[in-house]
Amino acid sequence: MTDLELDVFGPEPWLQIGERAFRSRLLLGVEQYTEPALVRDVLDGSGADVFITTYDLERTRSSLLLSDLDRELDLDRFIWIGTTSFAHSAADAVATARQLRTALGLDIIKLDVRDTTNMPDAEATILAAKELLADGFSLLPFILPEVETARVLEGMGCSALRLMAAPVASYRGIVDAEPLRACMDAVEIPTVVEGGIGSPADVTRAFELGADAVLVNTLVARAASPERMARAVRHAALAGGLVRA
Amino acid sequence: MTDLELDVFGPEPWLQIGERAFRSRLLLGVEQYTEPALVRDVLDGSGADVFITTYDLERTRSSLLLSDLDRELDLDRFIWIGTTSFAHSAADAVATARQLRTALGLDIIKLDVRDTTNMPDAEATILAAKELLADGFSLLPFILPEVETARVLEGMGCSALRLMAAPVASYRGIVDAEPLRACMDAVEIPTVVEGGIGSPADVTRAFELGADAVLVNTLVARAASPERMARAVRHAALAGGLVRA
């Protein structure tokens, strides 16, 4: 793959937070892996430049030890962001973010507050965002593709919005493109499509709709060959990027 | 792009006719172009290894002169096949194929017989196929995704089947995957998805369904940048190929 091919989206990062420039259009969740070498392979295969980590309030650690991961891959080359994807209340999310800052110095948070059915809880997310923004965090909240919620979070100062395509791990893909497109049109901050991505074709489609980035997780983690699927979604992103402009 | 990436479908050609091995999973219609240099760029960008040409019974030549094309690209590196895509009767298709053999020595035919609404005419296609197979041609007929028609043409000895996803030039994509999948399951010869491909995501999707190859035409020819779209569909095919196996 030539540099030209990787630059299909243009030379500008899709998201800039302080000095940190997010260039790869693929974000990969890596909390479902049990082998550090596989985390390395999928991150390499996908071309991701973001490393997402968490602090599980229940289990007090993420599934893989950072020390083990660090032996397999050069963690320094990634932009580190924290996630609150295990949080089921605003208070949980705020506590997780603060622990991630205390323990790892993270100040960019992939903010998730899920309801009892594991869907984004808009009210709790806005509540947590308010507190964390006041704390000086930069936020990428996960929401249903609702224009009103999107506008509120943009107005509050969030850095980017993660729009749910379909329920997490559902493999249902982009069933209804209209709400996603409406949110992309309604805000000026970058948008990430995430949740339920069921195949590489969905990744391409997300970019065709105008997404700035796509976050995949279960599709890669549960694939017969995660490394192969990581390369597939990378090609899918390149395909989408070539027609997005 | 590394050789490895291009070999995602495995080292075997998807179609072998005599000594001619079809390796690229993308077929590109090139009859809509008016600039030989653009034909070169889209064929290069897509990685296609097949050159499709025709003999227009009405206009007695295709839109670009082969001599002009030959100045822009090394036509010898392609597998040449003829198309009867302008034919509206079995007799037209047979006559076109015979002219293509007489004039250019072609014996592999992308067989199309369209009805008055430009849809594949199964009855006329079977009629033309019977005559052309008896003449010693190898055929890739274009049909609606109907299992019965697919089985008849396979039984007659066609080399591969081109299954219509959506009406030609409609950009509607793969609206209904089931009939395509049913045909792929019903026959053992290779299948090509073609017609109405509306975006690179449709190309990826076709391979995810199990297609052996995809033929794109209008999507590339009418794109703002055909060369860029050709590269996009190539990445889309690579993405699909990585998850097809």
C-alpha cells in the first residue's frame, strides 16, 4: 500500500485535540482480546493510530495488562484515549474517567454511558459530559443518531461525536442511513460511526455517508481471523475514503 | 499495495478458459469512455486483467478505436473478451459474436441479450447461447438472478454466469441479496455480480455474498474521477476478498 493510498482522505487529520492529531480513520476497540500479540496484529493490520484503554471499576483492571501489551507493540506510537464503555451511570463514567487520568494521565475520553439494555443513555451521557468537560477532559461521546442530542453535546464543547449505527455487537450494520446523515449534517465537529458494524461493506458505507471515522470492535475481535478482518476493514475504509470527497 | 494484498482470494484464478486465467476479481466495462488515456487509468487503477470490446452492429465500431487505445496501454497484457451488450435479439448477439471472432479472433463472449427495457432476456439468451456454444465460443451470459435460468445455462456448458444485482446504470446496488445467493448456491461455475452497482460498498457486499468477481461499468465511467473510483472499487474488492474465504 503506497502512502498515496493511505492519504485518500487528504493530509489533514480528521480530529485534532491539542497537539494530538488523529489521522487513521479506523478506531479499533481492543478490550475483547486475551492475547497481546493479537492486539498488535489487529492494530497493525487496521493501521489504527489510537489505543483505547479502560479501567474497569468492577474488575479494577482491563482484560490485558498494559505491561504485557507493551512487550508486543510500541504503545508510544499511539494516541492513548480512555473509554468508559463499562459505565452504566453518569457517576460511573465520571469516576472511570478520573481514574484513567490519575492512573494513566489520560485526558481524552471515549465517553459511554449505557442503559440497562446496553444502549447509549443520552441524559446520563450529557450529565457526565458536563462534569468531565468542566474537569478539562476532551470527549468523544457515544449517542444514538439523534440530532438534538448531537447538537447539545457539540454546543457543550465535545471534540467529536460517535453515532450508533446499530446496537453494539449486533452485526446489523447501517440499517437506516438517514438519522446518521442528519446528525452529520447537523454538527460541525467530526463524526464517528460505531456499533453493529457487521462487515467491511458497512465500513465503506459509513464513509460514503460522510463519516469522518469508523470504530469497529466485535467485527474484528470475533472474526475467524481478526488480523485478516483488520486488513479488510482497512481496505474498506480506503475504498470509502476514495469516494467520500 | 503488496502482492500479498492482491492475493487475498488465493493464488488460483477465479476462472480458467483454456490457457487464459482470469485472476483480477474486477471486470470493468470500458465502452462509455471517449478518452483512451482514461481507459488506461481506470484499467490500471482497478487492476483489471480483462479487456472487454465490442463490435456495434449499428455503428460498425466501438466508441474508441483500438489503434488509439493501443497507443495508451499495452493491450496485449489483457485477456480480450467480446461483449454483445448492444444486442436486442438472439440473432443480433450471435451475429455480433461472429463478427468479433472474424475481426478480432475473440472466442470468449460476455453474452448479453437485452429486452426492450434493457433487462436480460432469458429466453433469447439461452437461444443465442445454444448457437454460440455449438460454434465453439466460451460464454459468460448475463441473467436475472433466477435459479432455473442459471441451471439451464450451466448445464449447456457456459463458463461463468453474470448475475444482475439491479438494472444496469441504476446505482441501486444489492437491494435483495437472496436471489443472488440462491443462484450462487445452485451452480458450480463461477458467478459475477453485475448491474446497478452503486458504490464501492456494493462491490464489497457482492464478495461477502460469495461472488467470484464483480463487473462495474457506469459507477466508474460516470464518477467525478473515474480513476479514483477505479481505485476505490479495487480496495472494496480486496476488503470483500479478505472476508469471503
